[in-house]
Amino acid sequence: MKRSLLWVLGILLSMAAYAQVKNQDNTLLWRISGNGLAQPSYLFGTIHMMCSDDIQLSDSLKSAIGRSDRVYLELDMDNLFEMLGVVNKMKMNGDTTLADLLTEEEYTKVKVFFTSQKSMIPFSMLETYKPMLAASTMMQASVDCDNPIAMEQLVMQEAKKVRKRIKGLETMAFQISIFDSIPYQVQARQLVKYIEEYGKNEDKSFEELSLAYRNQELSKLEQLTLQEDAGIQNFTEILLYNRNVDWVKKMDKLMKEESLVVAVGAGHLPGERGVISLLRKAGYKVEPVRNEMIRKKVKEI
């Protein structure tokens, strides 16, 4: 349940971010210096689904974590008490269910789909969840390997190995609340669309996304995400830009106190309103760092 909840939040919040990616240097690791910092900090772009056999942390990132004082993720993924405290917040407000948002035919289609899938969460619970959170359980299942892993998990493992404290830029309660800003009706329609298209070229789509991430091609990630209409592009101020601004404000304060490695969804990094640009506008020098992280030779599609 813990892993499913974290993927629910991470996958969906990153979908809108990837849709905003612009051309950047082909790396996911950036060094932050200047503006009065005593020591540099680092920014790393993550992805929330990868096959663990295909990727590993680069020596550059491991070195950055080893030299840092603290590691920040979007969420403190080790905070079990916080997670348990927000389970009920995954539900729609006002006792709303999918049956209230869909036609009878659509509701039946959704119910049949989820009851036929292997899931840790029964449909009786899923139908009360904010629809985009329910949809994310499908995305996890679409990973075409037996050993999927979130890049954040690898970062956490390394941080624990070298005994670095891990914290979150946001709380789970805040991330879940974001989905109350997107009309449930819009989310429900997107859930039906996901189900209707589920299984169509999903293997190729996942392989293309994985390849783009392993090659650290942010512009390619943008292209692929735009093909997979997330249905939430009209809410990028809430899902992406406002969060970027808030993160940079927090980083500005925290980096002056200690050296950090900040690992957030890769789609938050580039663009005029991305974290890299906002840090530079705040007076910091942000430079690309070589980041060799592929475990084995990448095959072409």
C-alpha cells in the first residue's frame, strides 16, 4: 500500500511536468553554486517508473549524495505515519463516487476493468478515490518488467547507505489536495479514456519513455508525454509552476544552511519557469554535470 500510494502521487504530478519540457543539455544532474553558498548543492531529475535492471545511480550522483549534508525528495518517502494519516484524503469530497460522475455504461466499463485486474486496492475503495489517483494504479501495472522501481527509491537507498538524512519538499497531504483543484468530472472522463486505450501500444510507449529518460533527453520526454494526453494540461499552474516557485524558495533558504541533493521529477527542471531557470534568476550558477547512469547498453526501438 505504501509503494502504491507514493507512485500514485509521483506518476500523476510528473505527467504534467514532462509536458512542459524544453531543450536542455542532456543530463539530469546539475550543480548549484554561487550566490553566497559555502558549498555547492545538486539538483537531480527523477522518473517514477523504471525497470531496475536497466538503470543505476551514476558515480557523479553518488558522490554528490556522499558530500551532501541532506537529501530532499518531493516527499519524505519513509514517513509511514504521515502516509497513514492521509489515506482518507485520497477519497473525493462529499462522499462522491464514480457512479455519480459517469453514465451507467461508463461506470460499468470502469468497474469491470478494475475488478478484472490484480490490485492491492479493491474497487469498492477505488471508486471513492479521486479518479486520477485511481487511474495511476493502471500506470503502475503497465510497466513492462517484473522489477519496476522508482528512481527515488535508488536515491533513498544510496542516502541511507552513506547515512544522510532524507526529507521532503512537500507533504503527502498537500500533494493529494492538489487533485481537489481539478474537477472530479474531468478526472473521471480521463479515467474512462485510460481504460478504453489501455493495452494499445503500451509496451512500445513504456520502452520509448524509458529510453528517453536513460538517454537524458528532456525534449524527447516532452514529445512522448504530449502524445499521451494527460488531460490535465489546463492545470499546469497548480501542478507545476506554483510548485516550482515554492521549491526554489525553500531551496534558497536551505542551501545557505547546508549542502543538499534535491531529487524531483525531471519535468520540473527545464523551461523558463522550471527549477533550473528559477534558480538562475535567483542568482545561482546552475551547471550540467556528466551523469552516466545506464546499467547496460540501450537498444534502439
